[in-house]
Amino acid sequence: MARNILVTGGAGFIGSHLIDKLLSMGDCVTVLDNFNDYYNPEKKRLNIQEHLKHPHYRIVEGDLRDDASLQKVFSQDAFDGIVHLAAMAGVRPSLLQAAHYMDVNINGTQKLLDRIAEYSPKARLAFGSSSSVYGGRAGESFKDSFIETDRVDQPFSPYAASKAAGELLCYSAHHTNNLQVVCLRFFTVFGPRQRPDLAIHKFCKLISNGQPIEVYGDGRTKRDYTFVGDIADGIISALTYDLPGYDIINLGRSEPVVLMDMIRCLEKHIGKTAEIVHLPMQTGDVPFTYANIEKARRVLNYEPKVTFDEGIKRFVEWHRSLSSAAQTVELRA
Ligand SMILES: NC(=O)c1ccc[n+]([C@@H]2O[C@H](COP(=O)([O-])OP(=O)(O)OC[C@H]3O[C@@H](n4cnc5c(N)ncnc54)[C@H](O)[C@@H]3O)[C@@H](O)[C@H]2O)c1
């Protein structure tokens, strides 16, 4: 029988890829998304263009914090699975809008947890957490990977604090209402439809247009970039594995890439050389991220399939296809 899955933030980057897969597996999907203007909401409309044609797809356009919208979402059959991805997701902007990040990522998450307890208490919840919760842990060593049992009490940004708090809210909902929750810590996700505020997307656009890119720090910072299709596969496994009630699992690629190597890889696939402007490290940024994915391998049978080079190739091809589509529209206009 088709499963009934709710995806909050399902019009966004990760959510839309997840939904491609869920619909192709025969699941029924409900989305709650407010199409906020953190980045151009037209991009989110494009993300869901194909989903809207699908008979098993339902979208509620509304805010996570809005009672009436939540009421609509939960007005039909109970859900089998819920993937909570709706959030304010940027690290640097969170320094300027900390209270708003807390409102969406903490109050919004609590409101959702309350509704799940009331209307869908048997649903399994996968919470979209982040490698940023490791914060201070990231400063300790450039060698050791981040493991789920590491300390997460030194967030480097309001965003990181809000994600760590989200995990705690999930635990308390598990303890008090016996909700079944797995917190998935995603490590810098990339691929087609990536948010335009993230470095790979920003750099790709600027290098393609022959404009300079701003590199913070000396270019030696490292990120454990993970292809979005692999993240979606990890989320799907998390909806069915043998969950012990509450759990935390890293989803990364476990092969950190040095920032300058990321830029070289983009140059190779774009076919242009970047003009680099060096600026000091930004407050809120961590020097490196490196996922230990032994637990994901063991319990989810998770194995990242797309190499960094292949992922960048696919991203650049997607970006190019967008630019040529935009040019065609301009020519026609
Ligand atoms: N992209 C990454 O590298 C990454 C890494 C770690 C964690 N995450 C987490 O994964 C999730 C998805 O990230 P993404 O990169 O796809 O971001 P995204 O911004 O593309 O997607 C988030 C979606 O949530 C929606 N949304 C935001 N606030 C909402 C609200 N109050 N009510 C309803 N909908 C709301 C947005 O409109 C958007 O469509 C987020 O929770 C993010 O924190 C992302």
C-alpha cells in the first residue's frame, strides 16, 4: 500500500529531490511550504513544477508556525512518515536575524511536534539537522571525523544553535509523547537546484559570468560536500530502518574537500578561470566539516554514490541549462 508522507519545506532544494524519489516509489506526498523569499521563490515554483502534475501530490502553501496551515496539513489521513526540512537555513544570515531563526526553527518545530503528537503519533519523524551542530568540535582538529556522540554544545552561529535546539525538542517529544524520531545531520549538500546562497552555486554563477569571487580565509577550509541524491536516499532509508525510538545519524560523504580544490573543480567543468578576492574568515563559519558515516552505513545501509567531481559536473550542467533557458526566454520576449 502507498505510504502517506509529509515533507515540510518540500519546495526547497533538498525537499524537492526527496519528493522526486518518493513519488517515483509510489508514495503519496503532502508538502507544507511557505515559499518565503530567503531566495527567489520562483526557483521553488520551478522545483515543484513536475510534482504538481502528479496525482499523489498535495501542497499546502502556508507557514509552519501558522495554526490554520497546520490544521489543513493534518486534516486528512494520519501520516506514516514525516520529513521536517522547513527552516531558515543559512549560517551567515542567521547572525543578523537570530530571533527570526529561533522563531521558525525552534517555535515552528515545536508547533509541528505538537500536531504530530495530536494527529499522527505513530508517524516516524526524520528531522533535517545539520553538521553545523558540531560547531566548536570542528575547531579541535582537522583530522578526526565528526561522530554522533561528539559534543554539540558549542554552536558557532544562531543557525547552528537552532538546529541543536531542534534535536533537543525532538528528544523531549520522544520522551513525553513517545514520538519516533531520527535526527539526520546533513553535511553541506550540493547538486542541481542547490540554494543560490551556498558557495558552489554563488561561485558557479560568478565564474561563468567572468566576475570575481570572494574567498573567506586562506582557501584551506574544508567541507564534506554531499550530493543531494545521496542525502535523499539516506532520508528514505531513515523512514524504514529499525529505529530505537530516538536516534541521531550523520549523512555526509566522509571525504572533505579543500575550498581551493572546490574552486579548481568548478573551473574545470565551467571551462573558465576564477578571479579570486581573498577576505578574512567570517564569524559563524567553521574551519572544516568531516562526517563519520559508519553509523549510517551500518543502520541505514547508506553509501554515498556520487563523487565530488561527478556532482560538480552535474551541478554545472544544470546551471548551464538554466542560463540557456533564461536566454531563450529573453530572446523570445
Ligand atoms: N543545504 C544544506 O547544505 C543543508 C545542510 C544541513 C542541513 N540542512 C537543512 O536541510 C533543510 C532543507 O535545506 P535546503 O538547503 O533544502 O533549504 P531550502 O531553503 O531550499 O528549503 C527550505 C524550504 O523550507 C521552506 N520554509 C522555510 N521556512 C518555512 C516556514 N516557516 N513554514 C513553511 N515552510 C518554510 C522554504 O520556503 C524552503 O522551500 C533545512 O532544514 C536545512 O537547515 C541543509
